[in-house]
Amino acid sequence: MPAVLPPAPFLYAILDTDFLAGRSVGALVADLVAGGAGLLQLRAGRESDERFLALAREGVAASRAAGVPLLINDRPDIARVVGADGVHVGQEDLPADVVRGLLPAGALVGLSTHDAAQVEEAGRMPVDYVAVGPVFPTHTKDRPSPVVGLDLVRWARTATRLPVVAIGGITSGTAGAVIAAGADAVAVISGLLSEREVDRAAARFREALG
Ligand code: 3NM
């Protein structure tokens, strides 16, 4: 089944395995979706391939049960093997067109961008959405790009017809302003996973999106 993005505005919850803190991927997926997350991503930069694969299987099973698409960060091979709904790549990962060629028809492919030139280039790539960030300072990513602020979100909205996903340091207190600046979605790690009750945290974001 081809995956589709949820209607805008939507909450994109990124399950970064650095934030599991003993919780299971399956339980987090269920709670995030219960709170209103419309799209999920599994990100596991520091895990072994073997563990990434196992967590991806668990995430896909839970996301299917919850009826929400789940993308795998950076790894089309793992996405394919576990039957994930797509892949998200960054500027230094495999090019988006190569990734698309490795995935079944109908898979979702997203691309991170950090400046205007990269947003424009994304518009020429076979991607389903463009992520723009970091919108605010973030402690989550190693070596983040310079903060782009809401200005790049506003500019991206005018420069591309792709859905715009804003990322980086977004809280439920700032999510509304991010959407007002033109984003279709907010992608969030610490604002969700640093909380003990992630379903309630997701619901606060969902409410802020309007
Ligand atoms: N990518 P948090 S910022 C994974 O700018 C990631 O492309 C970014 O985590 C980018 O919501 C970021 O905790 C970290 O700030 C997002």
C-alpha cells in the first residue's frame, strides 16, 4: 500500500533511540499516536545495525497497528527489509533519488535542508516533503547546522510546492508560530521523548497545531 502524508498541519514524532530511556519503541509508537502524532520516524544513529533492524521491526508492527506511517532515518536497506513506509535522508546521506530507487513504489522519501539553496534543490528531487531546520537551537543533534529561524520556513513556503516540515528545538509553546509561518508539520524529538507521558506531550503539540 502506498503511504500518504497526513493532512496538514500534522505532528511528526521522531523516535530517536538515544531518548528511549528504557521504554520500548512499540509502546512509544502507540502512545505518540494516541496523543495525535500523524507521522513517525525511527532514528538510530548510535545503534548497531542488528539493533536498528530489531527496533525497526518493532516500530513498523506498532505503527501498522496504530494506522500511522513510519519512516526509517537514513537507511533504505533497513526500511525495505522491515517494510517501513519510507525513508528520511539528510544532506550527507544517500541522494534522495537513489534512495527512492531502492524502495518499493509508493514509499515516502523526505529530505533535510538547512538553507535556501538546499530547499530549492529539494524541489527538483523526487521527494514527498522537505524538512527545514534547525528552526530553533537544539541539543539533540550532534553538530547541528546554524539556526535558520522562522525566516527559512516562511521562505520555503513560497519557494516550493512540497510539504514543509519544520524541525529543531520546537516545543508545544512554539509549534503554533511555526505553523503560522507556513510549515505543514512540526517534527519533534526532545519535546516529546524527554517527557514521561509522551501521549500527553503529543496531545499538547496536537492542540497547539490547531
Ligand atoms: N535534524 P529536537 S534538527 C534530527 O535541522 C534533527 O535538520 C535537524 O530534535 C535539522 O526536536 C534535529 O529535540 C533535532 O530539537 C531535532
